[in-house]
Amino acid sequence: MQDPSRTTGGRKAFYEPLTADNAAVLLVDHQVGLFTGVVDIDVLTLKHNVVALAKAAKVLTIPTILTATAPDGEWGPTIPELLAARPDLHVLARTTVNPWDEPRFTHAVEALGRRKLIIAGVSTEACLGLTAIRAVGRGYDVYAAIDASGTFSLTKREAGLLRMLQAEVIVTDYATTMVEILKDNASPLANDLYAALDMPFATLVGQVFAANTKHAGDGAKPQGEREPARRA
């Protein structure tokens, strides 16, 4: 007999698309002190990715919650790059390891009324993993943005990923969640979104597109396009 949890209907979260109306972003403990111990991803790349996720969420008007563990203590404040990119976000300070044990966080998430949560955190196995697993238990569809998260050893990364997968957290990357929500590259938000994501290849494509558009507007031939040879 087929396990109903393995059917499409039983695993709706895996097939139902993310949208700007059903999703929210949770950024957990991207703090200066924690970043000093991250080894599974280049720290500059991690900063780039979480800032890009936060900026892209703003472009798509996806509600975002930013939380930090005791930011006046040993883990330090939220990284300045993230605060500079999203000065509109209030840092929800807490002392609990799992944000769901802080009533103000729980209330803030519930007040959004969103069923799908895109979560990133430092560290991957605790700040992301424990938050994500608890969210699944509370009935949310959860997407773990792995490349906007980091941790202190490869063993911790692997253990965290395995535990999340066992709990049916959907493991993904930051950019994929945002382009899934964008849905259509003809959207008027597309250029701003790709600028926010700041992916090198997308930046290059945008530059080529802009150059060709300018040439077309000027009535000139795009670079590389030649007039046909004329017969003598």
C-alpha cells in the first residue's frame, strides 16, 4: 500500500510554488561574532548572499523578519552590511537559542499570515536548522537558504543538512527562491531583482541587454552584427 505522505497530495509543500503572497523571509543570527567562526563558506560570499536575499525580498515586497541572539553580548551585533542594505528592518533581539521560544518572534511570524518561510541563519545546524525544523512542526512549509547560511565545521554543515532533510525542510539556495517568486523575466521587477541578487553572470547578461537595447534605440547595429557585404 502506498504511503499517503509520499504522494503529491501528501507532499504539497514540495510542489506548490513560492509567491510574493504566500512567502516570508526569516534571517536568524547573522551576527559579527558568529561570522568569525564560519568555515564552510567564504565569509565575504556569505555576507554577499544574505544581503542579496534581503534586498531581493524588498524588491518583491516579501515581508522579512531579522532576529539576533543577545546582540549586546558575545555574538555581537548584526553584520553592518545587512543593516545598511535594509535599514527598514528592526532587529528582534532575544536570548533563546530557538527563536520560536521567544514569544515576540512567534507573534511576529504569525502576524504575517504567510504559510511558506524562507529561512537563513548562522549557524546552519542551530540558528537555521532548529528554527526550520520547529517551523515545519508548526505547520509551515520551510525553505532553507543554505548559501545564505554558514557554520563552524563541515561536520556541522552535513549534520545540519541531514537533520533538516529528515524533517522535510526544503533545502535550496537564496537566489532560486527569489527567481521562483519573480516568475516572469518580463516582469517590471526583473531588472531590480537581478540587480539585488547581484549574481555575476546575471550582471553580465544585464549589461549585454542594456547595451543592445541602447544600440537598437540609436538605430545602430548591436556589437558583433555586421552589414551584409555588397556586390561590386
